[in-house]
Amino acid sequence: MGHFTFIYILCLLANSAISQSFKNNEIPTEDILESPLCCNLTAEHVELDYSSKIVENEYIVMFNGYYKNQARINYINTALNASGISNWKIIERENPASDYPSDFDVVILTDTDKLEGLNALNSHPAVKRVTAQRMVSRTLKFINPEYVRYGRKSLNSKNPFWQATGRHTSRRLLRAVPRQITTVLQADSLWNMGITGKGIKVAIFDTGLSKTHPHFRKIKERTNWTNEKTYDDGLGHGTFVAGVIASSKECLGFAPDSELHIFRVFTNNQVSYTSWFLDAFNYAILKKINVLNLSIGGPDFKDHPFVDKVWELTANRVIMVSAIGNDGPLYGTLNNPADQMDVIGVGGINFEDQIAKFSSRGMTTWELPQGYGRIKPDIVTYGSAVKGSHIKGGCRTLSGTSVASPVVAGAVTLLYSGVLHRGDVINPASMKQALMASARRLPGVNMFEQGHGKLNLMKAYQILNSYKPQASLSPSYVDLSECPYMWPYCTQPLYYGAQPVIVNVTVLNGLGVSGKVVGRPEWHPYAPQHGRLLDVAVSYSELLWPWSGWMAVHLSVASEGASYEGLAHGHVSVTIESPPGPGEQQPRRSTVNLPIRAKIIQTPPRHKRILWDQYHNLRYPPGYFPRDNLKIKNDPLDWNGDHIHTNFKDMYQNLRNTGYYVEVLGSPFTCFDASQYGTLLIVDPEEEYFPEEILKLKRDVDAGLSVIIFADWYVLRCL
């Protein structure tokens, strides 16, 4: 007969131990500010605390189209007054977007009228959605300056700042910190060809920029979207970012002749609101911006107005580049909007090609618990000791993914200006495809840390210069036997009877902003390599918009493979179709293959098989559950979802190292055959259990299933 084992581990699971080390300043997690280069250079670390909170009684009313101000007032007035609600107010916006039609308003409702008012607004035919207004804030605070000296950490440090790759890192010559990031990435080679960013409109969403700063040739427009009466940068962050992209003096930027559009979306207290971004995004679309850099981000990908507006931006051919976040080394810590399929998400490395520990990493958490998440970041580039413009002139150095992002944004701006003659061929998908295809993979680093690899500017230019519209996949292949790049998939072979392994693949559609999957994706096994022993099922988004979609590949072993040990091969083919391009008569089509290779073993004995309950784990965003770490008092709410390969990856790896096989249950307890497993492992459960699950689990235990529960807040009453 099976049994229950209750193991209480207080403040250990769900990010607690590692996240506490960040709070104790054992590991630098955010931007690192360095003084100008000198003989006794030291670096001051700056940690940015992110917080997002709902603004009381303020609601964003999104409309189904763009309407003039009076029309929007009439719609809201009709909806609320018809319900007898008179105590409401529309917040006036004092920014450039107020002169144009808009697709939203911000309404204040009192507590007494809140529920009826929201129902009335949501029922109006012109209203798309009503969501809470969110305030986003970041607070700078200085911490231990001893972490980095001239770009590297002390040898006797307990937590090295940089994450070693798989190469021979014990004895290597260290490169000096370069004077110009543009030289390292060979931007000057493109400059020598007359490619300097000319003709490209690049928007910088940040903390502003002085009109008289000496580093910039073409500050086309400065706009202020905050409640402060200034266009200038009071912090230096926006100036630095602009300098990396377009400085023409001293610390050189990539595209000095590009047209700068400065959007001040953060106050000097690092505060912003969702509605400020919506107005600014609308204005960027109106101004036909080509490239947009967002060196900021947050965890809330369910801020629907924000996410929808990012989609609208890219649908309007705006190439958005965004920092993946500085919440590493934990996995599953991606920031939005960099985690979106249509956005180029950038992670950070140093000049030794090592992943920065602060750099956030995948997998994405949108797909949980059914899938493992998509690959992010898309690419990585230098994010340590990069020189950029100082707010008072001259140069400074800065580190973080907020530095890596403008490096890529500057590179994208430069690339775009070099292929302007190619016209409509360049779009958010084709640019992303070129960056991915040209990236150089870093050895010893998995795909959820580096994406497709390190930015390669010159090779990307060559690809764009001869690019033909096509579809592509990320990852471009699936090899469950290739470690470490295919971690965590490569850590456990497949066998008959196991829960399907799900690989989430991003479909990039360079054919057009919208597209569809023609027919169904097809599995083509390679008979000589026993491909027929694999059962492959594919779910996918039939509509691809904007420029992208998803495909989930479910892998399991057919009954014929129950006693087989070896490799199985094959590929999934998928055909994408988009409407005809300019001057074309026929729809555009592209067929792309996803090679698949997997190691198969005989089914392990029951006592070696563990089923991990992912279904009842905390999913992000969960309405911000309390953290499992009670010592964290200034930010007690958790935004990281629980997952076997993110915050529980060490436990998973320990189980594998001990010889157990771990499968993931992404469905209720009523959906698995308990006779196949020795143990059901319930780790830090948060979701409720259905009565049917409880009854089945009791029968399973009576029939011999063991249950181990790792819990830290409470014992499951139902058990």
C-alpha cells in the first residue's frame, strides 16, 4: 500500500533561497554604473526594484477603434448614465496624443459605483475591454561597490558575477574593456560602406534627453508623456541608451545619422503608468517609427492593454527591441514585452562571452502548466562595461540588459538603413530572422540562457541583403540528446508510457503581418533511424499575427518502441501562407521543416518513475500570491511562477542524478494512470483540488501509489 510523506521546507521552495541572496546583495542583479575609465576604476552597483500595482478606482477603457475625444466621451457617458451612475470622471491627458483620435480613456469610478460601472462599460458595443490602470515604479539603490573591479569579480568571491561557459575558463587571457562597443561589433565596417543609420526613425522610450546634448546629430522630436513638465533626462538612463544607439562623438553609437524620437515615459522617480505607454505607443504608430527600444520591462504580461498595443505596434511594422530583464540567474524570470513572440528580446553577456548572472532567462511562462514555454532571450550581446553618453557630456559605462537592448536596437537601426533599398522585405519578422540566423552560438550555454546566440552584425547584414520572404522556426530543430544547448529536454530520454514531452516552438512569418497554417503540420519519420517509434502530435495557432505564431510539439514513444533503445529521427513540416505582397497576384507560401531527434530507452521500472504535479503549482501571473520567503517584507508578493525547470530545477536535477525518471503532469489527477508510477510528487501546491481528484488519489494510494508533499505554508487539508 502506498503512503503519504509530508515534508515541510520553510522558505526553501519557490524562489526563496536564491531570491533572498539577491535581497542580501550577495549577487548583483541589476544595472552596474561605472565611473569614467581611470587607473583605479571601480564600479558602483545599482539595483532597480520593480513593482507594479493597480491604481485604486482608475480603469482603462479600451475601444474597438480610434475615436475623437468627444465621441469617446459620448460612449462612456451613454454607458454609465444609462446605469444611473453619475459620479465618474475621465482623466484628461496633457500630451501630444490628445490632438489625435485614440482607442482608450482612463475613467475614475468611486467604490460605491465600481461594480455597476464596470459592468455598464463592458456591455457597451464600442468598448473592447476595461482593465485596471497600473502604476509601474523602479527605485534606484546603491549596494556593495566591491563586486566588480574593471569588469570582473574578485577571485575569492562566493558568487561569481559572470557565469562561466563550457570552454576552458580556468586559464584564459582576459580582453581589455574596449573603448568602443561599435568597433567590437564591426559597425565601422558598415560606416565605411556609407551605412550610418540615415533614413531610419528610431524611438527611445526612456527617461528623456537634453535637446542640447553634444553627442547627437538628429534629435528630430522630444515628447513628454509623464506628469512632470520637462523633456530632459534627470537620471541619465535615457541619455545613455540614446548614446549607445546614435551618439556621434566620444562614446560612439551604432547609427549616428538616424532620426531620434525621444519619448519620456518615466519620471525622475522612475514611475510610469500603463496609460502613458498607450498614448506614447499610439503616437509612435502615427509617426511611422521604424525601430523602438524599450530598456525597461516588467513581469505582468497580462496587462492586456499594454500587450495588445505592442502587438499593434509590430503589426504596423515597428521593430521593437526590449531588454529581457535583470532577474537572473533564476529561470522563468523573463520580463514583458521582451518575452513576446513579435519582440526581439535581448539578454546580456560580457566581453569574455559569458552570460551575465543578472540576465533573465527562459522559459516563457505563458504556456504553463501545459507546456515548457518558448525560447527567450532571442539573442544576447554585450551588456557589461559598455560605454555610452553621460547626462552632462562625456562618457560613462553601464551594465545590464538595459544596456544590451540598445546595443541590439542600434545594430538593428544600422542594418535597416543599409537595406532601405529592399523596401517592404524588411519587417519585424525578417529582421528577427536575420539576427537569429546570423547569431554565433556560445559553447556550454543552453538555449534558455542565450537564445540563438551572440549578435553578429556583419553576418546579419549579409543575410538581410539577400533575404527572401520566408517562415522560420525557433528553435530551428529539436534534439533531445544534445546537451547542454537543449537543456532541459536533453536531461531525460523518452520511453513508452511516459507523459508526452512538449516543446514550444515559435513560428516567425516573414511573408506578411498576418498568415495561416495551410493544412496541418505533418510528421515524417525516418524509417532507418526508427523514426516510426516516435508518436508526434502538433497543436498550433492557425492564425499567425503579428508576424508570428506558435506550435507545440508533443513527443511520446509508440507501443512498438517499448523495448527499443536507441535514437529516433524525423521532421515535422509546416506550410505557412500569407496574402500577396505589393505587386504580387498569388499568396505567399513557405514550407519549413523542424528536424527532431530523440533518444529512446526501455520503460523504467515503476519504482523509478516519479510524476511531478505541475498542474497545481503556482502559475504566473497568479494575482500576486504571497512569497514563500517571509523575510522579504518590502516586496512580499511573488511574480515568478513555479515550474520544474525554473525555480525547482535543482530538485529536478538531484532526482535525475539519483537515478529517478521524472515526468510532468500538466492536467488534473483524474488524467493519469497511477499504476505506472511509484511516487506522485506534489511540490509547493497552490491551486485547489477538485473533489474528483481527491477521491481518485485516495484510490491510487490504496492501490500502492506513494505521495510525497513538499509544502511550506500549509498541509493540504483535502489529503
